[in-house]
Amino acid sequence: MSVARYWHTASTLANGLVLVTGGNIVGSVNTAELYNSSTGTWTTTGSMSAARGDHTASILANGYILVTGGFNGAAALKSAELYNPSSGTWTITGSMNVAREDHTASTLANGSVLVAGGKNGVYLNSAELYNPLTGTWTLTGNMSTPRYFHTTSTLENGLILVVGGQNSNVYLDSAELYNPSTGIWTTTGSMNDARAHHTTSLLATGSVLVAGGSNRVAGEFHDAALNSAELYNPSTGTWTTTSNMSIAREIHIASTLANGKVLVTGGLYSGVYLNSAELY
Ligand SMILES: *[C@@H]1O[C@H](CO)[C@@H](O)[C@H](O)[C@H]1NC(C)=O
Ligand SMILES: *[C@@H]1O[C@H](CO)[C@@H](O)[C@H](O)[C@H]1NC(C)=O
Ligand SMILES: *[C@@H]1O[C@H](CO)[C@@H](O)[C@H](O)[C@H]1NC(C)=O
Ligand SMILES: *[C@@H]1O[C@H](CO)[C@@H](O)[C@H](O)[C@H]1NC(C)=O
């Protein structure tokens, strides 16, 4: 890439290019770049109006990319912008009701985008829906718990599963389900381990795999990476422990391969950055 970045986003566009946006270097950046896998090269594309890291990027049904919130180096943002892949340019769209960083975004079956949680100096339980037809945001039901550094998964039944995260320095084992038809969250089974900075992956079986993350033992000042993994069964709403990863890791990446296996790569363990990878 032309610029070093972390806490950026990466999205695969309908034309096969990968759009990378924003992130932190020292402060946040507003630049974006496109990767063409045929040539293995990066080209700079239009810049966002705001520098942002710890934001979200979601692909809309019309092929545009919606970027929301994030941290601009001084504060969390309410603003959102749309990337047009045909023109390579950004336009401002409606702002969220609440400024957020370290939140999540999930695209619903009807095309709206649900953002949930995050932080902006306080920890957020609120959630809101973006309507791509009107370019506006509407608050929807609150989660029962404020959370950031959580994950979301869209289940086969259309419900959105929110998993773990942190509420201030408290690591969460709880999970909640959002029903897009009612706009209401309900608590579902809790994980065996509280965790933030984990990954979740929807498996071909319909279950959700949660892997690794960080946790903090009561009385300890520092968090510790986890090697544990668990499976969520949407039919029963319960979690069961599955085999451990070989290496404890947080802030890693999980990618579902075409053969259904989940590839976990890198991350952080006890201050050491990891180059190892494992398959589930
Ligand atoms: C990617 O690069 C190839 C080779 O130059 C080019 O033919 C193709 O059009 C590029 N893809 C896009 C989506 O621009
Ligand atoms: C999707 O459904 C939600 C909940 O009924 C609704 O608030 C939202 O406006 C719908 N979005 C679109 C694009 O129709
Ligand atoms: C949602 O939570 C916020 C505080 O985080 C509160 O101000 C608001 O009234 C709540 N909304 C509902 C519908 O309970
Ligand atoms: C997984 O690792 C934890 C400690 O990290 C250990 O307590 C537990 O027994 C392990 N589970 C299995 C199934 O090996």
C-alpha cells in the first residue's frame, strides 16, 4: 500500500477489487486504496472527507460502500460516507445519532445496515439503522449491555448475533440477538469465557465459531489472550467448548475458506505479534 495503516477496513467490491480505507498511523488517515489481485498492485482512490480508524465499512446492495464513525485522532465520529466504485469518489451521507468507534456494522436482508455499540468517551448500548434509500439513520432497540470490541454474525434465520466485547474494563461473556422484524434485542446463552478482540465465523452447519480474544482475570491489571474456542448453536441458543487453538491470540483475523474450514492468522499474545496460522 502507499500508506502504513492499522485499524483500517478492507472490503471486496463487486468488480473484484479490494477497497482499503482509513486506519491509524500516528493519528488517523482519510486515504483509501484499491488492490487488483490480477496485477497484485495498489492504486490510490478518492479520499474520505474525514480521517478515521476503528470505523466500519459495509457493502450495500447497490455496490456502494458505507463507512461509519471511527476515531479521527481526537474524538469518535458521527459522520458516515459512501464510496462509489464506478467514480472512485466519496459523498457524505446522513450522520449517525451517536458518535461511535470500535462498533460493529451488519447488513440486514432488506438492505438496511445495523450499527451496534462502540464507545465515544462512554460505552454504548445503543444501536441504529441506516436506510440506503433515504440516507438516514434511525435509533433502534438498545442492547442490554454497552459493548465495544465485540463481533456480530448474521445467522441463517436472519437474526444478528452480537458476541462478547468490553464494557469499560469488564470483559463480557454475554451474547444478544437482534430481530430485524421487531427491532428488539434478546439475551441468548453466555459463552464459557468472557472475551473481546476475538473472532466469530459462521460455519456451513449454521453454528457460529468464536475463537481466541482477550480476557482479564479479576484483580489483574493486564489482559491475557485466550486459546479457547466455542460453538454457538442457534437452535438451542447455547455455547459449547470446542478444541483449543494451539496458540492463544487476540486481535487476529479469521477467514472462512471455500472448503468450509476457518483459517485463523496472526494476532497478539502477551505483547508478541504472531506470524502463526491455524485451521479449524
Ligand atoms: C485489474 O487489472 C487487470 C489487468 O490490468 C485489468 O484487466 C482489470 O480490468 C483490472 N480490474 C479492475 C476491476 O479494474
Ligand atoms: C428494513 O427493516 C427495518 C425494520 O423493519 C426498517 O426499519 C427499515 O426501514 C427497512 N429498510 C429498508 C431499506 O426497507
Ligand atoms: C437506550 O439507552 C440510552 C442510554 O444509553 C437511553 O438514553 C435511551 O433512553 C434508551 N432507549 C430506550 C428505548 O430504552
Ligand atoms: C484449553 O486450554 C485451557 C487453558 O488455556 C485448558 O484449561 C483446557 O483444559 C484446554 N481444553 C482442552 C479441551 O484441551
